[in-house]
Amino acid sequence: MVAFFLERKLLNERLGRSMLEWTHSGFSVDASIHLPAGSSKTREALAQYIVRPPVSLQHLPDSRRRLIRTYGLYSSRARGTWSRQPHLVRLAPEGWKRDHPPQPSLRIGPPEEPKPELSVSAKQSRAAWARLIKKIYEAGSLCCPRCNKPMKIIAVITDPAQVLKILRHLTPAVSLSAGTYSAVQSLAITCATAGATLYYTTDGTDPATSGTRQEYTSAITLNEGTVHIRVSAEKAGMVASSLDAGFYTVQFDTVSTPQFSPVGGGYVGAQTVTISCGTTGAETRYTTNGTDPTTTSGTVYTVPISVSTATTVKAISHKSGMTTSTVASAAYSFPLPGAPTIATTAGTGKVTITWPAVSGAASYNVYYRLGTTVSTATYDRKITGAVSGIVISPLTSTKTYAFIVTAVNVNGEGAASATRKVRVK
């Protein structure tokens, strides 16, 4: 970017070359600054800051301009005189004293008469303190924030406990630290100032101005989920104080997902399905009509379920103080055996029928009829419990018969084989 400015003659060449030699560049971010989500002005200011050029001529300091100022004992003028002023050496940091041990005087001539330690009156000390506060923080510590008239110091409080009490005159406090919890929590808000009114928000907005703020009257119940608690303390005649308590997450332990035995799948014959849950004391509800059960709907599981037709079983488990389990599902089917592949051999007044075994079949049925068509609904004769190699007789010679075979298991009768038409010898 600097090279681009130099090429376009937009930057002084001497200054530009100096900037290119800098070892560090960029900008800093102050994470302590809070930008309210509902303020359009702060969003606009943030957007302008983001889209501004990375190098702005208006931000470059003038030559030899000092950007850091020190006052009091740390000023450049005072540092050079520390070692010559005992009352300053006494106030200097211990580290400086270690690095600057007393040196023997090499003065030639009559010794100087010792100078008495300078004494600074309390009035001068207070005035200097006020001036330093104003220079550094740009705030008049002796100026009334309401009427802007000068104030007078009438006492100095040095007891840390009392100073802390004053600083917290309206600061609210919460009974629970921000964080993640596994059970419902109760959050209390207190304020040391009698008569203060407390307000709070759970969405992170400013409780002093937010339309969602609520007046605190009793402990806040933190249920499952995440909230951002902010608190404000207000009292007539006093400056309001606020506290960003932080994010509170209540994440219950989750009830174990129900398990089915046997698992869903295809079975021959009715099945007895049991449902179990690994969480002790949890209640399980189930359905067999395909709908999802809830903590209040469905049948409470107490005994195993008998399933003999195609059925989808769904179950859910729940327990007070824990997150409800996910819905478990198991589909049970009871397939019929497949269709046999038959072969026929014509004989004198008879026909022999054979077929390979069909998986899952317990027995076979043979249907036949005089003519060229036959079905399980239209036939002349049905033979149950047939086995491969069965001989059908007596049959009328020179006549044509139609034959089919079906496989059977406990679920029922499967599809019929292809029709075989045979002319009897």
C-alpha cells in the first residue's frame, strides 16, 4: 500500500521510505469496548472503522511530535534529578534503586553543604494530584460532574476497605459465576446500597435502556439453554451502575437413547420386542403406528411388545432434571418366502414335479388344473405339504394340465412359481 502511494505521488518520498522500513504495522483492538447490538450508531462507527484505508495520512504524526507523555517523577526532567534529590530517591521504585546504587562523590573542592529535604505541603500535593489526573485522563477530578463548579477536598480516605466500599456504592453483585452448569440454577442479584432498584436482561442488551429489561424482585431461575445476564442498579440522586455478569449455560445430562431387542429387521414368525434404557429411573414411552412418542404421548413401556406383522416401533425416554433422549426407531418385517422354480416331466397318466429348496420355506403347495391356466384362486386340486419330486396322478392321457407351486412359512404363503403346461402321455 505504501509503495502504491509512493508510485502515485500521494506520499512524501522520505516519509514513505521510512514507513517501508518499519518492522511492525497494523492496528490494535480494545476488547473491553462494548458495542450494544441494538445501537445503529455504534454499528455505523464500527463499519466505518473496518472499511477505512489501512494507511491514512491524517493519522500520521507530525515530525518530532511526542505521542507519549509522562508526568511527575517519571517525566524526563525529573528523572535526571532523582539521584541528586534524596526525597525523590526515597519515593523511587525499588527496581530503579537497585539499578542506581549511590555513587561516591568525585567533587574537587570544598564539600557542598547538605540541602534539607524538600517538604511538599498537603495542599500542594493535592493540587498536583488533581492536575495530573486531568492531564492523563482528561477529566477534572475537582470539578462537579453535575454543576461543573469547582469542588474542595475536605478529607483523604486511605483505608482500602473503605475505598472499596465507596467504589462499590451502587455496583450490583450476582450469586453465581458465569459458566456452564448441568442442572437448573438459581441466580440472586444483590446491591449494598439500600433502596437501590435492580434491573436485568437475559439477552445481553443494556439493562439501563433496553426494552426487554425486567425489574429484579426474586431469584432468577436458569433453565436449560444459554442466557447473557446484565444487571443495572439505580437510585435517585446517585449515578447508576451496571454489571455484565456474563453467559450462563445450563446443559442437562442427556437420558440414554432406548434400545430394542431384537433389533429391527426381517424375521420369520412373531417377535417379542423388549425396550431398555441405560438411565436408571427414566420412563420410556413407545408407539407402533409410525408417529413419534413424546414425554406425554405414546404408551408407557412396562412389558415386552409382541410383533407379528410389519411394524415400526418408536420409543423415547425421559427423566426429570435431564435432557430427554432422542427418538429411537426399529422397523420389523415378516417377509414371505420367494417363488419356487419348478420343472415338470410328463409320464403315462402322470406328471412329476421338482424344484430346488426356497430359503425360509417350511413347506410347499402344489396347484394344478386341466387346461392351460391355473392360479392359487382358480385350480382343480391343491396339494399341501408337498415335497420336491412329487408325482401327480392319475391324469387323463393326451390331456394338457397347468401346474404351479408356492412356498410357505409361518408368515404365510409366498408368490407362485411360473405356470408349467404339460401334455400327459
